[in-house]
Amino acid sequence: MKKPTLALLACALLAPVSTLAFADETALLEEARGVASGIPPKLLAVLKSEIEKGGPEGAISVCRDKAPQMAKEASAKTGWMIRRVSLKNRNPKAVPDAWERTALEEFDRRAAAGEAPATLEKGEIVADGDGRSYRYMKALPTQPLCLACHGSSADIGPAVRTKLESLYPADQATGYKVGDIRGAMTIRKPL
């Protein structure tokens, strides 16, 4: 009878650990999807309501003030750090870090290759300072109602343009068409 090699013994011992790590990462992915999918529909509902009340220029405060507040409240409730980022940011706080930039660039390549922007996501465990975190991003495609503030110059009315110029003098977040990736919901949970 052959003696088991050291490599076979190591594989046998590590297989349960590998399976457990995969199960943990799958659970984190599902949890992240749930957290990330909760905010955009609420934000769209608030935007629609504000547009009905005061037009697109009145809704600018939703993205500027209410969306970060909604993210802060959801972060406190879920334990995930939540924010929105974009390669063409309007708000200077929405600049992606290196991991987020790589994910957004990957989303753009995948969308250009024909993947539906609404399905684009990325999640993984990453080294984070002295520890690890689970990071997740979900693409945010441009919706028709977004064009009044994020579309071409023909889509953006004078009142909106004036308000955006006063609030965001370094604005880069225009020129989008429906379905373009406007940015992403990005969330992180320390492990």
C-alpha cells in the first residue's frame, strides 16, 4: 500500500477550510447585494417626488443632501459602509479609491462588450490596512429622469445648469445617455 504524500495530506486538510471560506464569501456577496439594492429604489422615489414638486433644479438637493443621509442611515442600520462613486463625479466626495476605480473601469469594459449595465457587480475580500474587508460594487445605470441633470447640454435646462454651476464648479457628471453607467453603489464591511 502506498503512503499518502505530504501534498495529498495538505489538500485533504485544507479542503474543508477552502469550502468554508467559499461559503462565507458567498454569504457576504448575498448580504452585500441586499444592502446595495435597498438604496437606489428609495432614492429614485424621492427624486421623482422632488421633481414633481419643484422641477429638476429642486431635485438637485436630493442627490446632494438626501442621498448621502440615506447612505449614512443605511450604514448605521446594516453595519456596511455605503457610498456612491463615479469616474465622472459631480460631488468631490464621490471620487473612487483605487479598488473602486478599477471596478468602475471594468464595468465600462463589460458594458462596452455587451453586458447589461444593471447586472454589473463586483464583490471580494480584500486586504484593508491591518485587516480585511468585504468590498462590493453595483453599477448604477443612468435612468431617464437622471438626464435633466446628467444628460447632454440639450437635456439640461438653464435653471438646472445655473444651480449645478453654483454648487459644483468642477462638475464632470454630464453627457450621459440612458443606460450609461453613471457610477456605482459601493459598500464595505470590515471582517
